[in-house]
Amino acid sequence: MANHMNAAKHKASGKSVLGGAMIIAGTAVGAGMFSLPVVGAGMWFSYSVVMMLGVWFCMLVSGLLLLETNLHFEPGASFDTLTRDTLGNFWRIVNGLSIAFVLYILAYAYISGGGSIVNHSLQGLGIALPQSLAGLIFAIGLAIIVFISTKAVDRITTIMLGGMIITFFLAIGNLLIEIEPVKLFAPNGEASYLPYLLAAIPFGLVSFGYHGNVPSLVKYYGKDPKTIVKAITLGTLIAFVIYLCWLMATMGNIARSEFVDIVAKGGNMGILVAALSDVMASDWLTTMLTLFANLAVASSFLGVTLGLFDYLADLFGFDETRTGRLKTAAVTFLPPTLLGLLFPNGFLIAIGFAALAATIWAAIVPALMAHKARQLYPNSQGFKVPGGTLVIGIVIAYGLLTATCHLLMMAELLPVYGK
């Protein structure tokens, strides 16, 4: 398992902290951010920020606990290896299944969101399509890129990320200038905001999902915890600032009462973008916002399905031949695409289910692994997350709370704003 003798060989060698931070932020930020204003409508801006701060802290700590365990292994050890060698095969299987489920359900969520935003974009051109057909076109077009090669995904995603940055700041910058403070901070008259806050917590977790990249950072930087901690902290803070700007831009321009109609229509990406388009100053800025939404959901879909594609190829032993990749593509894309055809407006529901499964590998398992690693290496002088067992307990409790909140939502015991 662990081998600390070669630690000196695996230093960061002057590699930029910012590079690692951008990996973390780029993984966390994506199409899921479009769910945040919709699920936050019940508690509105101030409580949404409080909720996001709490989720950011817990997800930051859970990532650092994963790093603590990872540093007992050689750089390059996978999440699967860490789980197997610390917690055993039972948790390895549970963790693997939760990751596969999250990837599948997010693929469906992005097909739903992609169909919605593609449909909205085409309507601007005077073209009307059933949303299920728009989702099918979206899925097939991007699936071809994943089928071609990883290099194709890398090149297309790089272009998309550059476009996302430009269009985000152009569109959101204008919305931030046009904010009406009375819309952000006016009393909302609710008797209690806590039920709405609890209902939103699972969506916050999905917005800070980066944990699969922690082993990659250890491989990239080597056993240099100071640099990796800085990269994770900075990366998650960048994500938090982006979400804060997004919440300000949406809630500061769309009245809370208007979210009743957005929620009633399913809260999908195209519906939210259409509502924002109505308050934007020019058609050009509306185009930038629509382009950003298209790029965000497309890059998220490519990232998720590439990971799922590689995972399933390894699981089933499919080779890299054209026939092998075709088999992998079939098991990767057919299930979520079929769901997209049957349930074209399941974006928010799918994000919630992703959070339910992600509590395992993004909160509970990292905390359990760190606890076990401290038992296995009681005399280790390496990196250790401050706070002792209390911090581990907080992360586990947060994971259990998130799962419970989603189950309460499924049982309709937590409210949905406007219903």
C-alpha cells in the first residue's frame, strides 16, 4: 500500500497552483449551476448563500480527507484502489456503483438540459421541435465525438471551455450591472425558510463535485500536500464565487414571484435562460447567454460521458477497436438517451438523484477512508486534516443529511416553491 520512501521523487517541481485550481473549478462548474436559482427560489438569495457556504465547506473538507488518504499511496493510485485497500471490497463495490450511477444519471440530466437549451436556441431561429427530439439530436451529436477518440473530446472541450469563459463574463457581467437590490433582499414573507434550504442542499453537493480529480492532482503534483491543498481550496473558492455571481445575476434580475412559473414549467435550462433573456438589454447579450448555456451543458455532457465511457470499457473488457468502441458507446449512451426520450424534462429530478448517490463517494467514503487510514498509520507525520474525528463526523453527518433531504423530497415532505 503506502510507500513513503519515494516521496522525494514526487514533488510538484514548480508546477502552478493555478493550474490545479482550474482543474478543480472546471470540474465542479457546469450545467448543474442552472439548477441553483430554481431550487433556491423558496429561500431566496441570502439563505441560498448561507447554504452554499455550508456545502462548500463540507465538500472542501471531504476532498481534503480524500487527499489525506491518497498521500499514503503512490501517486497514480485510483479512487478504486484507495477504497479497496482501506475499506475492503464491500465499500469498493458500493463506491464503484455510486460513481457509475452518478455518471449515468448526470448523462441523462445533461441530455434533458441539452434538449431544453437546444430547443430554446432553435425557437429563436423560428424552428420548433419536440424537446425529446432536440435531446436526441444533442445526445447523438456529442456521442459521436466521444466515440471518435479521447483526443477529440479533449480538443472540443478545450474550445468549449474558452467559449464558456468569454460568454459567461459577457452575459453575466451585464446582468450583474443591471441587478436590482430590492429583488435580492426584499422580505419574502415566508413563515419558515428552513424546509426550502433543506430541499436545496442536494443540488449544492452536485455543484461542488470534484473528488474524482484528487488522485489526478496527487499524480500531477506528487506528494506535495501544501500545493495540492492550495489548489483544491482555490479551485473550490473559484467555483463558489462563480455560483455567487450566478445567483446574484439571476435573482437580482428575475423577481421571486416569476420563479413560480419557471418551477411550474419544470425548471429546465431553456426555461430559465428564456426568463433571463426577457430582462436582458440587447439581443446580442441574449445570444451570449444562450451560447454560454449551450457550451456549459455540452462540455458537462462530454466530461461525464467520457468518464463513463472509459469506466464501462474497463468494466466489460471492451477493446479500442472500432467494434469495441461501438459496444462501449452503446452501453454508455443508449440508457440515458432512452430516458431523455421518455422523460425530456427530468433535469432537476436527475440532479437530485445524482446528489443522493454522490453522498457516498463525495462525502461518506472519503471520511471513512481517512478514519481508517489514521488507524492504519497512527504514527504518520504526513498531512492530516485538522479537527480530528470531529471533522470526520461532520462530513459523514453532512452526507447523511444530504441523502435524507433528497429522500424527504421524494416523499414530498419538503416543499417545492410555488406548489
